[in-house]
Amino acid sequence: MVVRLFRTPLGARTAVGYTSPDRLVAALGVEQPWIRLSESSLRAMAEPLGVSLLTVDPTFTAPAVAAGPPVAAPLPQASPIAARVA
């Protein structure tokens, strides 16, 4: 068994736990392998990987991003107003 890590919408790595098999299946599908762990066990497995964040019962997941060629187009420049707001 291995720990599968996810990323939050802001890009932080997180361990993910579900409180029931039904919630896991609803988010990841019936083919998702899983084992029962306590929260402390999951945290202990993720900690050596530098992951301290734990997300419980996320309801939205996205498929992995496929590798593709690098984007050659330059990013648009932010306007001074957007730069101050951001």
C-alpha cells in the first residue's frame, strides 16, 4: 500500500481521508482501492513526505493533468489596478 496525495485548489499537497466507503466511491469511483486507517495513522504516513495537511471527505476531484508540450505563448501582463488588488 502507498499513500496517495492530492493537491488543494491552491496547490498545497494534502493527504485525503473519507469517513465512509460510500463517500470515497462518490468522489473517486468504485474502482478506487482503499484501506481503513485512523487519522493518526494517515498523518504518520504523510508526515515523512513533508505533508501535514489532511483533507476529509472532499466532494470534488479532477482527473490528473496529462503531460503536454510547454506553452510558448507569453502570459498577459497584469494591469496596475489588478496588481494592486491581487
